[in-house]
Amino acid sequence: MALEKGLAIIEAFGQLRGSATLTKIAEVTGNTKASVRRSLHTLCKLGYAHQEGRQFQLAARTLRLGSAFVVSDELTRLAQPILEMTAERTKESASMAVLVAQDVVFVARATHRRSLSVGLSAGARLPAYASATGRVLLAGHPKDWALFILNRMRRPALTAKTLTQVTDVMRQIELVKHQGYALCDQELELGLRSIAVPIKNRKEQTIAAISLSVATSRMDIPAILEKLLPELEAAKQKFSALI
């Protein structure tokens, strides 16, 4: 798998303790030069490595990989009581997720007795292209980066309502930047709607997304915007006061 090879290369730099040639990296990882070359090209393109002549070296951006766990762990501690309060107030499922590669990963979740459960818990993953949280998180990155990620991922139609074309998904991502939230209507699962807003740090960087999910039988889209969006905005303000 491409991801597995990319991670192996990142770990190899740790063993090599500095810059290295393509040949040396291939030796350490046990992969062919051709596959290592492709992986290095991707890492360089994404900003996780850079090349000087025949030497390759990790870039500072790789620090995000380690800090992502630290941040998500801290977010979990802060998130749980806020999500529980939001779930209790709305009587719906409230979640927090972060972006990991092409998926969103849930780091905290709270449910209400009457809320619709879709089998999600901390650690569960959803495709970024078809989820409200994913679109919010992708909107927090430059347009070119979001396009690159969308073009690399498989985008199957999970329901008859799932947007699968890159242009359609990007249109929704750009809309998030203007309106401040994403709303998905039965794109992940028929009978389920979700709405999400970004959580930003003091540098205005999107570090997570919080969302509410509701059964279509209980709430239409105008009601979601009227009743659930203000609750998410209130939860967002509580996070802002803590981070």
C-alpha cells in the first residue's frame, strides 16, 4: 500500500538520522527504488520531505504527524464534557473528528438516548469527501491541497445522494469557507443528516470539526439550521475559550 510505504520511508529517516539517497532509503525499507521514488515524490509534493541534489530529507511538516496525536488527545479531554452537554441539549449525537490522510477519525463522541446511532465511536473513520466533518476539515486547507487529496482518494457512491465528482465536492468545500459550516444530507447513510463546524486554534487554523447527526424523520434541513447550528456554534465558542 502507498500509505504503508510512505510511513516506512518516514520511519527510515529516523534510523538514518539525517538526509539519505534514494538507494539508501530503498535498502533500509526493503522496497524497490521505483516504489521508493514514487513515495518520495509524493512526500515532497505534500511538503513532508524535500530534495537537494541526490539527497532527500524530512521537512518540518512531519512534526505535525507526531503533534496530531498530542493535539487530538488534548482535544478529547476538552471535548467530551462539551459534546455531552451538546448532545443532552439537542438530544442528538455529537462528535469531534480530525483529518487523518483521506479520512476523518472521531476522537470523541456523545450520544443521547433517542439519537440515531450509526455505530460510530472514538477511533471510527469516515471518508472525508462524503461527510460534513470531512468537508469542514478539508476547507481548512488550501484549495490545491484539498484538490490533491480528493483526486487521490476513491469516491464511491455510498448512497444515491452521495456527491462523488471532485468538482461537486469542491463546490461544497468552498461553500464551507463562506458560510462556516457543512451540511450533508443522506450522503453517508440514507435517513441520516449531519452538520459540522470547524474548531480553530489561536492562529485561526482548523484543528478539528464538531458535528451533530440527526434522523431525517426527526428534522428537515431548515430545522437543522435553526435548531442545531446555533448549538454547534455555542459549543465552538466554549472550545475557543479553552484552546
